[in-house]
Amino acid sequence: MKIKFLIFILTISSSLACLVAQEKDTIADQTVNVIKPYKPTISDAFKIKDNPKLNDSNAVKKKEIKYNIFSIPVASTFTPAKGKAATVDKVKAVKLYDNYASLGIGTYTTILGEVYLNHELSRDENVGGYFSHHSSQGGIDDLLLDDNFSKTKLNAHYTKNLRDFTWKVDGGFDLQTYNWYGLPQDYFGQAEADVIDPKHNYTSFNIGGKINFNDALVKDASIRFRRFGDDRSSGENRFMANTNFEVSIRDADIDAEVFLDGIAGSFDTDYNGIAELNYGNFMFGLAPSYQLNKDDLTLNLGVRLTYLNDTELSKSKFYIHPNVEASYRLVDELLIGYGGLTGEVVQNSYYDFANINPFVSPTLSIAPTNQQFIAFVGVKGKLTNNVSYNVRGNYGSEKDKALYKSNDALATPTEDYQYGNSFGVVYDNITTFSISGELNVDVNRNFSLGIKGEYFAYDTKDQAQAWNLPDLEASIFLDYQISEQWFAGASGYFVGERKDERIVNTLFSLPIATRESLDSYFDLNAHVGYKLNDQLSFFAKANNIFNQDYDRWLNFPVQGIQVLAGATYQFDF
């Protein structure tokens, strides 16, 4: 202890001496001569034995145990069975076929047929086609004009898969036949119906292609040309091209879309039969966006730049629209909040108008719609693993929004569509507020259910009403795989009240204008099927089960309950 204490005192003294020396700085420069190098030595180490010897008088000696084993023979006939692995019931693999054909026949002399073909030419090449036909001879009660219709579609495609990209070319032809059968019977009777030929046809041809790149700056590119016309000397050409780029920087993505859309068309005359109608619009744009994914936040910041040129009026305009969307996981997958602000220029076309409402007259004014903005906010998520929901509110402003409106009945009609039995298009600046909800239930692979609905409120600038736009829309979908052979499903559509206006011109008095309300309706449809084997199955369908006599458009009632049955056959070749 004394030695340790002495060492401690010497250490403290040396430290204090050094401090004092540093403070006084009295050490002079000296020269140190090394006589011989330092040679360290290692002293012997004392090692502890691995098995130390214990000198403990209390240690107890182990007592020696002596024992004997008596072997007694036992007679036995038992033979253990050999082990066998338990078998697992294997589910029979489902055979997938590349082709199918379907044919159904029903009331109103309805024929529904489909054929889909796909053939693998080689490991990297596929060729295929699609044909569909849906027609009915009509037969709606209390009509003065024919109400039959027919829709036929034919498409073909070729696909090639390469190491760095995949490309596809396809083309198709459509033929549709309808009748302007919605004659206002309050003003016209059988005499006028006898001189009307309400039948009109639409024809369409398109060709295009798409290429998808693997791990490249350019994600994809597509191109399409469509020719659309009718049997009243109307014609429309449309060319569309689009490409998408993507660059990833750390945990963010930068996307860009470049698009081109040109349309040109003409109608032989306007509705009053005075002058020819011509239209043409060329649109070119760029839509860059920056996407950030960080923890629970997903943010997409973008803008849509569009240059629009009216080739008929020789006018040009440049548009800037927001393209912002964001979502945040509030509670994992249970509650996700999202919102956004978007907008764009919508290229309206005769093809689009006729596919939504096939009873339009070939005298339309075609112009683009400026969707100035649509703001939305909502929440979505899962209530359970099998139940998901989505609730959303929207508020938008559209300039020159297209509305379908019943055409006037002329005092001296010269065309078959001038008796108030066709529709035109009017444009107005409209703001729309809507709130929607959606619920999806996937109990298992055999049962799924979907319900959604949306309420609308409109504010127009010039038009008295938002013509033919419903205040409420709702739908329900159900699919159920009853057994391995039986399957069934149902769908229902509810459309709320709509407004339209009927105007009848007379020779000796002012036009008679009547505001019309189209009643809301619920259209319930169902189907059931039986799978006889892997290739052949039978089905039955029923539409408008409640046999509601409602008007989809003013003076255009729909068919009552419709029943159809048929068969589907799958095959390879």
C-alpha cells in the first residue's frame, strides 16, 4: 500500500510540475544523445492450470455402485408396419384455352355472338382476332317507327416479343345500325310515320400499334388512326399519338407524357339544311410530373401544357392545367387520405358522341371542352381484409361542356331526323359538385360484391338545365361461384331524374316549348351458368327484370324484360 501511495504522489507531483513548467515556459532547448537502442524483454507469464487440484476436506467421495442385468426372453409375433407418407389431395389443374366462341338467342329476336381467337406462331409471336355481334329486331309496344338495332365489331392483332421491347399492331372495323324511332306522338301520328325512314348506319375503321420498352428511358409509345362516318355523307378522321418517359432519381420518379391529337370532319348540312358543317382541331401537349414516395406519403406534382389550333377558324390557344395528386397512409391500409387538382383539354368527336347517344343527328357542332380544373379529396382503405371502401368529394369547372339536347321538330321537315326524334349537342360553362361512395366485398374466391353511388349538383351559365345529366347514379355488382359447375351473377343500375326540352315548330304560331322530366329508373340484370366440362358451358341471362317502361332518352323507351340463353365453347387449335 505504501508503494502504491508513493507512486500516486509521484504521479500527481509530476503532473503539477508539468503544468507549472508549461505556464512558466522555462525549459530551454537541449540536445539528447541516444547511446544505445531500447531492447524490450518479455517476462515469463504465470499460467493457471486447466484442471486445478482441490484440497477440500469436505469433498464427498462417489460411492461405487454394483448392479446386474437379468435377460428374460419374451416370445412376440409383432411386426412393425413400414412407414408411409400421408397423401395430399391434389386439385385438378384448370385447363386454360386460348380461344372461345359464344352464341345466345333471346326475346325481341335478339342474337348475341362472340368469337375470340389467339394463336401462338412461335415462342415470341402471337396473332389473334375478335368478332362480336349483337342485334335485335325490336318490338317495343306503342311505337310508330321501327326500333331494331345491330352492332357488329371485328378486330385483329399481331404481337411480337423481343428481348428489350414488345410491339403490337392491330386494326378493326365496326358497323352499327339504329333507328330514330323516338317520334313525339303528342304532335305526330301514323301519317307522318309513314313517310319517315328512321334507319341510319355508322361505320368505323381503325388501325394502330403500341410498343413497350423494358428498362429504358422511354416506357411506351402508341399511335392510332380512326375513320368514322355514316350513311348521311358525314365523315371524320382522327389521328392520335402518345409516348411516356420515366427517370428515377433516388426515391423519386420523374415522368413525362408527350401527346398529339388531330381531328378533322364534316357534315353534309346543319340541322336546318342551310350550310355544310366543317370542323378541325389539332392538339399537341406535354405533361411532366414529379413523383415522390416517402414513408407513408405519395406525392405527384405535375402540370399539363396543351397547344390547341382550330384549323377551320385559324385560331390558336395555349392551356396550362394542374396535375397534382397526393395520398397519405393515416392508419396503414385501414385509412388512406388522398386529394388532387387536375385538368385537361378534352377532344370531342362525332365518334364519341354517337357511341354515347346513337340517336344524334348528323348535324353536330364539334368543339373541344376545356376542363379547367377538377378538385377532389377523399378517404379509402379496408374495413377488414375482405372489405374495402372509397369515399370521395369532387368540385370541377368545365368550359364548353357538351350536353345532349332533343332537336326541335321543324314545321316543314325534309330529313328523317327533323321530327324531334333525334338529338343535338349544345355547349355551356358548367360547374359540378359531386360526392361518391364505393364498397367492395371479396369474401373469398367464389363470392364478390360491389356497390357504388354518386350524387351530382350542377350550375350552368347559359342553358336552363344541365340537359340529360342525372342527379344520382348508383350500381351494384355480384358474382358467385356456386359450385365447380354452377355460377351466377347480377348487376343493377340506378339513374336519377334528368331534364330535357321538347320544341315543336308550327307554320302559323310560335314554337311550342315544353320542359320534360325523365323519370329515374332501376335496371336489374342477372345471369346463371352451368359448366358441363372444361370446354362447354351453358348460360342464361335476364335484363330489365322488373320490366320497367322507362325512357333512356326523351321519347326513346327501352325494351321490357329480355331473356336470352346460349352456350360458350372453349378450344385450342
